[in-house]
Amino acid sequence: MAQQGRVLRIGIPKGSLQDTTVKLFAHAGYQVGVTSRSYYPTVDDPEIECILIRAQEMARYVAQGVMDAGITGLDWVLETNAKVKELADLKAPWPNYRPVRWVLAVKEDAKFRSVRDLEGKRIATEAVGLTKAYLKKHGVKAEVEFSWGATEVKPPVLADAIVDVSETGSSLRANDLRVMDVVLESTPRFIAHPGSVQDAWKRDKMERLLLLLRGAITAIDRVGLMMNVPRKTLDEVLGQLPALATPTISTLADEKWVAVNTVIEERLVRELLPKLKACGATGLVEYPLSKIVA
């Protein structure tokens, strides 16, 4: 139950995750308005206050209690060693919300073949903490330098190797770099201040928000499909549907026909519709979904 005057302060990641996060909130039913002149986006829920924070800094501010919760990558939670509570993995099939990899890379023609070959060498990276933890895990001592950008152009003159984030690998290939190992695979996480999690009102507010965010993510790449099917070909139609589909079957006024309603992955529709039509299905309607809550 809402308590008058109480507000949940949430950090929206500024930068590469920003547009996708605002889009995700919209699918979940929250309209977040961002302007170029303000770090305080509007949101159509009086019990939520949003602040734009760089993803690299998010976990630190949440750990300090400046924010009740926020969205940032697992990589930056580990990099800052922030004491926060992870409440959800928000991985989604959208740009910047897909898994990204932090990789150890060297020049294609470099003599290095494993991390152990980098003993005493110089490594450039934006994720100094992650890289040092990785080297320690492998028993390797190397010089780790913070990189202010364009990390991929530094080998072999300014660094012997790099640890850099890669989603598609195109930038690494363009700079003639070879991946030696994956340091970490990261996805966006919903994190919270431990004290906020212990607060019953704030915890309930976060859980309700996450229910809608998860529902929106589940629905992102799915659509609803409904059709009328002759009873005599019902088994044939059901056989065409994906194994994980759980259709709802309803009787119609004409007892020789039934209505079938199901949810499927959108990528399957173009192949599936002609097959269903060939099985006798009629009145096929594809419709978008905003949320699927199990």
C-alpha cells in the first residue's frame, strides 16, 4: 500500500543504455521523459523519482544510498566492488541490453598465446579492477593502465594487450586484434541499496516495478496469434505450432470450428502462417504484446 510522501529514487543509466532503458520502461507502462538539459527525467508515477547517472558510477551511488535502486551492467558492479543487492538480470534482445563480453585481446600477429604470456607486460583498459582481479585469478603480474578511450588502437605501441568490451567484435577485427580470452560476460542488472531492500514499502515498490519490467522483456520478441480452425484439422494445426506454445482452444457457435489463441516468437510468424493456412486455419490475426506476466 502506498504511503503518502514516500518516493523510490531510481538511477537511469546515462549513455549507451539510456535510450533502451527508457524504451523498456515505456513497454512496462512507465513514461519516462528525458531532456538534454536536465539530469532529472520526469516519470508518470508520483512515487518514483529518476536521476540520470553514468552506468560506470551507478553501483557506487546505489551502495552509498544516494539512490534506492538503479540499472547498470554487472561489469560496473564488479568493477567498483559496490555492496549492493542484485534484484534482477534485465537481459533483453535489444541493442545494449544483450550480453556483452569484456575480452583480453592482442594484435593478430603478436607472439602472446595466453594470459600467462603477459607476465610483466602492459595492459590498457577502462575496467582496471576487473582486469586486476582476472590477472590475480590466473597468477599473472602485469602493469594495468586506465584507458581514457580508443583502447583498441593502443596495441602494440602503447600497450601489449587490452581488456575491452565487445558486443559484436567488429571494432576488434577492424583494428586487427585477436581475442585471447573472455574476462567477463555482462548484462544489465537491477540493483538496490541493501537498506532500501529492508524497507517494506520500497521493497514492495521495486518488486511491482520489476514484475512489469520482466513482463515487458518476456513480450519483446513475441506476438499473439489467433485463428479459427476446423475441428477435423485441429491436431494438424496444433502440430505446426512450436512445442513450447500453449494454445487456448475455445468453442465457436459452429460446432465444427474452434478458436485457437497462442503466443509465439515473432521470428517464426512468416514461416508459420502459410503452413497454418494450408492446414485449414482461417481468420489468422497476429497482434502485438506489451507484457507477459507468468
